[in-house]
Amino acid sequence: MYTLQEFESFPRLGWLSEASPVHGLPALAAQLGLRELWVKRDDKIPELGGGNKVRKLDYLLAQPLYQGASDWHASGAIGSSQLLVAARAARSMGRGFTAHACGQPFAPEVMQTLAQLQATASQVVRYHNRATMALSNPSLVLRDRSRGAAIIPPGATSPTGNLGFVRAGLELAQQIRAGELPCPDRVYVGLGSGGTAVGLAMGLALAGIQTQVRAISVVEAVFVNRVRIAGLIRRLTAPLEAGGVLLPDEHDLSLAVDTSCVGSGYAHPSKDSLGACELLRGHGLALDPVYTGKAMAALLRDASDMPASKLLFWHTGFRLHDDSQGL
């Protein structure tokens, strides 16, 4: 059994000094026929407005490539938490930051995020869609440098960035063993670039927690396949082995990818995700309809087939306004 304390030997910036909180939703659990329903609140992480990208950037930006560069570039949709959180990190660390932002369906929260991004980044370069961005500037997804600037990969997903969610899995294991919540039968989390789900499954396996990570894809199935997921897992083993971690048996890593909730495609709300957002608003949780809402929609759907189960929803969302007090 590997512990969170042992993992602290890996270099990071140290943004997460405390575990993100967990709390139960007993009324909703009863409504759904579940034994227990819990939420892991990464949206409550104080630094940079919270969310899952803070965990990844904590490790990624500690690397020499980013420490030695005066300018960073990153790509994503105009409503992307990736871009806004990275822009906040760049400003806090005195780096220039260029956001390469492709279009997505307009919604009030999307336009608010874009406004925050424009106010925070050094420069925002707009593209019509993902294909246009990839064709116009392929280095954003194929390289780690461009004309001296360091490139943050899409979703901050890289072997080093994904260590942030290995740590998250170890953090959850510590909370389970401390009695803050029971060991869940399943953990539901959104899946975009894949690093969050893969890192989380690895961390839980290292900690000896027997639960399934149910990764709910918010991107089209062509971007989420067995080859890609296997590649993310394989590449994650390199920094772990280099750090002296004894890897778990492959059968102990329990990760299932569900592509049924994408709807019309990436960044497009679905009827079910909008319904999930509305339902959870009444239970004190603010979700977004293109990411966390789709993950919750899957949980709500599956609950009817899992009576008396214990489920955990990992809230990966961020706060539009950064209320942290600096880094």
C-alpha cells in the first residue's frame, strides 16, 4: 500500500496544502435509491479558482521546461477551465501567457469565462473551431516548445501533469482510511483529455482502494479509445518508476470509460446534462452542462441499476472568480 506521504518526494509547486473536502448528499441518495452518495469538492480548492487543472499544473509547471521559460502557450475552447486556470498561474508566477482559444456554443458562463481569460492572459488568439486551430498551429498539440515559449499540453495532460491525479487518488484513500467517507463502489469523473481519470485510477490502485473509476467522456468517441487510454497509462508509469514507485498489477487498475453521454459533441450541452445541473443546484452544487453536468447525468442514470450502492462524484469544476490570496 502506497501512501500520500511517500508521494510527496515528487517535485511540485505545492499549491495543494490540504485535501479538497468531501461531503455527503443524503437527501439525493435517498431519492435515487442509493445507500450513500458523496462528492469530492475540487471546486473548493483555494488556489487559482480550483478545479482539476490546478492539480495537474501543480506538477507540470514545476518542471524545468516551464520554470525556464518566460512565456507559456496553451490551447482550449473559449470557455475552457484549462486556459483560464493556466492564465492565472502564469500571472501569479510572472510569466507571459498566450491562450489559443477555439469556438464553442455560446452560453452566459462561456462568455463570462472568455471575459475573464481576456482580462488575465497576455494575449488571446481566437480560432473558429478545433480543426482550424490544429491546422493553423500544430505545434500546440505536437510539441512542447514554440519559438522559445513553453507549451502546456491540452488539458495539462502529460505524464508529469497526470501525477497530480495520482496524488489525488492517494489523497482520497487517506480520507477513506481516516473515516471521512466510506470506500465507494464507483467514482464518477468527467473525461476530456484523459489525464484526470487515468491518474486517479492509478492513485487509487497504488493505495489499495478497490473501487472502479467511471470516466464519463465529454469528447467524441474518436478521441477516446483503448489505444489512447492504454498509452496514457503506459506513459504515466515512466515518472512513477523513475521516482521509485512499485507499480500496481495491471488488473488492480480499475478504469471504465463511458462514451454514452457526449450528446452532440464536445462543449455542447445535452438535455440530460442540463437536467443534472438543475437537479444538483437544488442540493447546493453548481455544475456546468458540458463537463461536470455530463458526468453527473451518467451517475443519475446508473443509480437506478445500482440500488444500495455507495457512489462518489468527483467535482472537477472551477470558480469563475479567483478568490485565492496569492501563491
